[in-house]
Amino acid sequence: MVNLIKKNINSKTKLFFDALPYMKNVPNNNYDIALDCMCSYTLKVNDFKIYIRNVHNILKKNGLLYIETLSKKSDLYKNYK
């Protein structure tokens, strides 16, 4: 996936990388790529569905979402429960 993102980044690429609460103020169909690095793993299932819907709205057609999250096998995940 990282290679796919690198392949699609150029000088005109618009990248969304911001805190979740600010997504309400982001124009629809505005970004080529959204990066989620350890942001959404704490969301409950219904909140995650809303989050994915919001990300879908801000991405341009054929936009990419990259999610980096914890493995259920990681100590950090196990300790979060």
C-alpha cells in the first residue's frame, strides 16, 4: 500500500492528515489521499463506520485511504483493553 501511495503522490496531490474532530469542516471531494496513523483504532464499530463514511466524502474519486493501526497481537493493543 505504501508503494501505491508513493506512486500516486506528485506536486498536485492533496493529502489529508488531521485530527478526527476537524473532518466536519473539510470540503467534500477535496483530497487525493487520507492518512490514518494510529487514529481510528480506538473507535467503536458504529463510530468507525461514521469515520469511514466521512473519509469517503472528503476523498476525490479514486482517492486512497491508508490506515496504520495496531495488531491485536501487539502489547499496546492488549494493554488498551
